[in-house]
Amino acid sequence: MSKEQLQEMREEIYARHSDGSALTDGETQNVEELRAQERRLENAWIFGEWRERHGARLIFRDDASVSVGARGGMYDELGVYKFISPEEPSFETIWTVYYDEAGDPVVVVPRPDGSNYIYPFHRSRKEVYERSGDLLESVETGFYYTIIQ
């Protein structure tokens, strides 16, 4: 769906409550999902494959899914890449876009263990440093991704 179609659907929900009545829980959830998809479409440059120099990859899709590739290692506190065995398996999840105080997009990818990968796109739309944590507190993982054109 286009961004305009999503906006129309959201406006239709609001129009049903032009008398000031409250949205139902289901309608509120629908509005939130529509707005989340609008934010993804506003940042369509994110769509595609992103790679890290040691082979880790991210594939952001326009249907809100993301493929997080397997990882064969981790960076230590000095920035040295250490191979691990066994490697961390790949997984599929849903990605969400938020905005920071400066209005820059910040992508959040939930991990299977309950934590998140955070991708703040402050300086560039072609590269990003990965963080782990949440929107309020996160630490760098050492992973640096660039988009594959």
C-alpha cells in the first residue's frame, strides 16, 4: 500500500469519531500499526540489504519484516572482532522506526532474547553503527553496516 492509502485508512478511523467519542482498543491498535507502516515508507531508503565487514547482514523489507543474519563473532571492548563458536543463528522479526530529538530516524529490531538492536541514522543514510539496548539506554556493539546498492 502507498503512504497515501495508509493515511486515508487512518483518517477514516478518526472520521468515525468526529463526534469526540473515544477510539476502541482495536481502532487504537490499527491506527498505531498504520502510523508505524507510514514511518517505514517515509524512510524507504532503509529497504534492502545491509552488510557488516565480517559477514553479518540485515535485510529490511517494506512489509515490516527484517532478516537478521547469523553472526560468527562479536567485538570486544577494544573493537577487536573475536570469532565465537557456535555462531549466533539468524532470525526474522518486525522492525519499527522512531525519531530522535533531532528528527533523525532510529530503527529498532527486537531480538529473540528480549533485548533490541538499535540503528540510529544520524549522519548518513548509507551506513550505521549498531547499538544494543533500548531507546533510552544503549551501548555500541561494534558492528558497522553499509547498504549494498
